[in-house]
Amino acid sequence: MLTLLIYDSKRGGTQQVVTAISQQLTHATAVQSIENFSAEQLSDYDQVLFAAPTYAGSLRKAAATFLEDNHSLLTEKRLFLVNTGIQFDQDKISSQLEAVFPEELRKTAQATVFIGGISLIPKMNLFEKLILKKVFSDNQIPFEPKTDYKRLDMTTLNQLIYQMNQKN
Ligand SMILES: Cc1cc2nc3c(=O)[nH]c(=O)nc-3n(C[C@H](O)[C@H](O)[C@H](O)COP(=O)(O)O)c2cc1C
């Protein structure tokens, strides 16, 4: 089984999570950013994990376009859809997953999950910091502009890794 982990990442948090996942997979694995990925490469892989962060309720344009352009190829893969971000409420997580991943892909995927995220706050611009500060204050979390914020759902992450390691 050849596995591809393909990710979008604006500030680097999703890239860090995907790299950590790759280190726990037991078979041959490639890790690629969607930025320098050509669709023909998809045919080399049996299993594909696609991971992308949420910004204002959506995927970034390049990530959404990637899913649209490669829709039919992706439905032929052992596919895992992974969304990163900061969410605390299970209902919001469910509706976010429905909003960011097309229904047809969710139906064919082995798993569609939200795993939390890593926010590299020092790398963010002022606008991003202000938005995040509001989210943090709404959830009674202290906002520290010079420190990365990490909140990962380890149960979901470990299940995902377990599931991906099931096929040889
Ligand atoms: C301006 C802004 C908007 C965001 N909107 C959302 C959102 O709607 N839902 C969510 O779950 N997380 C949201 N986040 C959190 C990011 O998805 C989170 O920081 C993510 O880990 C960033 O990944 P990256 O470093 O790979 O770009 C937002 C963050 C910023 C700065």
C-alpha cells in the first residue's frame, strides 16, 4: 500500500500535524503540499489523506479547487478527509465538516474527521491575531500572541492512524 498525505497549510500548523501523522504510518508514505502537486501523481497512490485548515468556515481556495479538480480520482482511493482548526462545540464541528468537504467525497471516504489544530500565532498577521483573540476570549482561553497554540483531538487522531495502518 502506497500512501500520500497531501495538505494545505497557510501558517504551517496543518503541515506539522500531517508530518506527525506520517511518522506513525507503517507503510510507504509521501507527504506533499498541494502547492507543488500535480494531479497525475495521484495515480501512484492507493491511499490518500487530504488535510486542510478552516478559515472563516471554509477551506482556502487552493484546497477547495484541489478537491473539485480531482474529485473523481479521489473517489477511487482509500480516502481520508481531515479538517484542522479551532472548534470546541461538537455541533459546530459537524456542520463545519459538511461545509468544507463535498458530500460525494464524504460518502466515499473511509473517514471524515476534525482533529483540532496547531495555530502558529507568532506567524499570523494582525488581522488573523485579532480574529483568533476573539475566538479565544469567547472560549475563556488566554490569548498569548508569542506562543503557538496546540489543541489536537488525540483520540480521533489515533483512530485515524490506526485505520490507515489497517491495510498493507
Ligand atoms: C482568521 C482566522 C479564521 C479562522 N477560522 C476558523 C474557522 O472558521 N473554523 C476553525 O475551525 N478554525 C478557524 N481558524 C483556526 C485555524 O484553522 C487554525 O489556526 C489552523 O490550525 C491553521 O492551520 P495552518 O497553520 O495550517 O494554516 C481560524 C484562524 C484564523 C487566523
